[in-house]
Amino acid sequence: MANIRKRGNTYQICVSCGYDTQGNQVVQTMTWKPTEGMTPRQIEKEVRKQAMLFEEKCLKGQVTANVKFKEFAEQWFTEYAALNLRNTSYQRMRQLTKRVYPALGHFRIDKITSRQIQQFINDLATNAKNRNSGKPLSRKTVIHHLSFISDVFGYAVKMGMLTDNPCSRVSVPKGEKKEKEIYTIEEIEQLFGLLEDAPLKYRTFFTLAIYSGFRRGELLGLEWKNIDWEGGVINVRRTSNYTADKGTYTDTTKTKKSQRSLKFPPVVMDLLKAFKAEQDEERRNLGSKWVETDRLFVKWNGEPQHPNTTYTWFLRFCERNNFRFCDIHSMRHFYASALINEGVDAAAVSGALGHSVIGTTVNLQYGHNHTSSQYSI
């Protein structure tokens, strides 16, 4: 029930709207001023009408708590993100606040319009630069910013603080579609030749990357017990990731379907056996200094390897050998292209890659010009 208070020649209308996400009572207020010449009876009738209309808006969620976007986003991080998101996703969202908060953080969530968000997104797409490289932001990064804002507003709707998510009417400008950087079959053959002289650990890592399409975190999360030596099968069961606050840590796979098993040819299994023999020798030499983790790819003392180690090594390896550099993820794309060009159907490719839905595989549109049917995986 609305509460009406007379204050001088105006009336304050107060409506209790329940409690916010922190358990505090939310009270919405509005001020109504009679027009000049109204009689006391007309004023009494009109102020009650205004109170009824205002209360109806409050009950429908059309009037929200006086909370700014930054404040509510921090509540979202505590109440939802920290409990439901993977640590890597949580940290990425945290990074996005560096641009979102200065632009929108000081506005009340019920006052932010679709147009304001669209202008922010357009500015990111046309003017913003990557803080490390100085290059324009990728369209994917812009999409991440919009997703973060939308997630916060979606939570407000779910909590009954808003009836509408303004991000639903915002679109990300179309950017220039860049072709994926994928090695050709000739380059892969050349790479195998160059890797013959590389340390066994890195030769094994990149051979597995090419023959499996495993994500970097999945490769680094592999343990020796995940290998079926007799069947020539490797089972993906976890990932190894890194964030500044947690360091290197073990996590679940990206999706449930990312937990998968792949069969490998003898050439790969023989390489793995040689690599295990080398690691066993290192373990014996270090004795008590060795940290037992059962991981394939480790530091000098057996601890899990930092995710950026292989990237840095491969970048320098390519520079030394005057070889075109494509990041590690490109080998996942090469693997998918090879399967497709061998005539493997989309469902099977999706399963091999660990995609949660076939549509993800289809939408990636792997090109047929990157591989040859002579390559056997």
C-alpha cells in the first residue's frame, strides 16, 4: 500500500518494493505537485490516483532500486559469477570491467538505455585499442563486452528488479571477417621435419596437437594414467589453466562433451613411450626434488607446466627456423580441416573436437584449401 505524505505544496508517495539482493528493504518514492487552481477535493482524488499508478509500476518492476550499474555488477560477481562461472570466464569478465565501468558504471541500472549501450559498443568496435598490442579490438572481444553487460542486466531481470534487458536490442557492428590462420599440408610436413631436432617434450606436444585437435589446456591437463597403451587411446578428462590470482590450476573440461577419447596411430604412441622414458629418467635423477603430478607436460621438477610456456617456445622456434607462425589453436583447426577433407561427417568431427553442439563445428566453416587428402590422421 502506498504511503502519501504532504510536504509543503507537494506530496511524496512512497511504495515498499520488497527487498534487494542484500536483504535491505527497497522503498521507491516519487513527488507529485498539484496544478495551480485545483480544489482540495480534486487534489485528494488526484494524489490517490497518482499513488495507485505509481504503486502499480513498482509492483510490475518498472521502477527499480536506486542502484548504479557498477554496484549491481559487483553484486552479480559475488552472487552469481563466482559460484557458476569457470575461473577463466570469471577472470575474463573481471578484465572487461576496465572498459565497461568507466562508460556505464556510474548510471543507475534502470536509467541505462539500449541506445547508450549501443553507442558504447560502437565506440569499442571503431575506436578502442588492445592495451597490449595497440591494435583495434577484435569483434569477438567486443561481443564479450556486450555479453558481460547483458549478463548483469539479465540477472537484474531474474531478481525482479527490471522487466527488460536493454541489451536485447543492441547489435555488434559487423567487422572484416579474417580467414583463420591455418597451416597447409606442406607446412605441416615441413614442421614435422623441423621438430625432429627439437626437445622431445615439445616434439611430443606439437605432434599430439596436430594429431588430436586437443585444446591447449586439454593437452596440458593430460596425465599418464589417461593413456591406454594397448589400445592406443588417449582420454581427455581435465584441463590445466592459469589466472593471475590462482596461478596454474586444474579445472574441468570446457563442456561435458569435451571429455572424450581418441585413438592414435603407432607413430604417436611410440613417441609418447620415448617421452615417458625420458621423463622417468629425469624423475630418477631428481629424486626427492621431483614433484609427482602424473602430468605429461611439466616443469623441470614435475610440477604442471605454465600454459604460456609452449606458446613462447613455439614462437621462438618459428623465428629461429624462419617458419610461418600460427598459434597453437590453429593446429586444432588444421585437425578439423583434415577430418572434413577426409570425408568425415560433421557429427563425428564435432565429437572429436569436443564441441558441445554440432552447430559450433559447422559454423566454424573450416576451409578445404588448407589440407590435402594425402594427410592421414
